[in-house]
Amino acid sequence: MRFQTKFDTWLAITLLISMAATLVTPVVLLILAAVRQRPVPWGLAIPPAIWVVAIAATLPQYYDIREDGLYVRQGWHKALIPYSLIFKVQAVSNTLSSAVYSSERVKIDTQSRGSFMIAPVDRDRFMSELARHTPGTAFAGSGRLY
């Protein structure tokens, strides 16, 4: 079963404003260099390159609950987490740095692969479905029992 990632509107707007602000300066400097017939500084390519890498590293995002494990896709990072490695699943709400675009997140702790921070659109339904595949795993954080 596939779950799409959740996007908070306020966070998407903040990122778009940040992107616009960091891309306007190079464009203005390119125009000024052209008008003054001066060489274009190579450093102007850095902000757009950073944005391309950041977007490619985080999009697309989705999460599949499969028969053989939980598949997490976040940009170029892909992971299949066997259910036997998951020992804790927690609903969290924070805005700490992460490759997801929502403050309503699910933290998945594994035995040998560290933690994964994801943000499914329907967090409670995702956790219920995951609980069916991971008996004995500790679930916490949303006020519901799974």
C-alpha cells in the first residue's frame, strides 16, 4: 500500500521564498555583467546548483508498505526496511531539519539502519497499516493504540 508524502503549505511557501531570494541576486548580477560588458563570475552558478541538488535529494517522496518491508523513497535515497528491524515507531510534530516537507512526521527507529523521518499524508492510517506488519513494535505519539 502506497502512502504519499505530506506537504505543509507554510513550509512550501517558505522554501519558495527562500529559493526566489537566493536566485534573484545571481540574475541581477548576470544582467549587470551583460550591460557593463564584463565577464560573468562563475560563482553565480552556485545558488542554482545548490537548489537543484536539494530538490533532487528530496523529491519524489512516498512510502510503500510491502510484504517484505517498508520501502521509503526520498529523492535519490531509497531504502527497503525489513519489518524485523523496526523496533519503534513514533508520531512526532517538529520542524527540525529533515528531508520531509511537513511538521507532522513519523520517526521510525531500526536496529541496524538508524532512524528514518517520514511524513505520510494520513499518519494515523499509515501507522495502523504498519502496526499490522510489525507485531511487538512500540508505537507512540499520536494518542491512539495500534
